[in-house]
Amino acid sequence: MDILLWITIAFIVIGFVVLASLKKGMESKLAFIKANEESEESSIKAKSIIWWIYSATAWGIVSMGLIVWSFHSYFWVTGAG
């Protein structure tokens, strides 16, 4: 199999595992923010949640790009289609 396919699969799987493992912590930070809306610590936790959302979005965009690139490389090289 092509190395690009393995890189794509590894990136998607590792990224999904990391995001899923961090999800519980983000939920607890959100609960803390809802309970203590006016504290200084809430704004710090809110920034970490925002960065988590940015990183999840970036991971998704890069994953989609890698998938498209893999399919493009496969069909371009093999001549299928």
C-alpha cells in the first residue's frame, strides 16, 4: 500500500484518540465555567476550550485534505477512473 495512505490513516486515528481523550476534561471545564461565570479562572478555562475547538477543526480539515490527496494520488497514479 502507499505510504500516503498509511500516514493518512495514522493521522486520523491518533487525532481521534487524542480528541476523544481530551473531551471529558473539556466537559468538566465547561461545567466549571457555567458554575463560576465571573471568576478569573473561568476565562482561562474558556480560552483552553476555544483552543480545543480550533485544534479539533484544524485536525478535521487536515484529515479531509489528506483523504482527498490520497484518493487523488491513487487514481492519478493507477489511472483508474
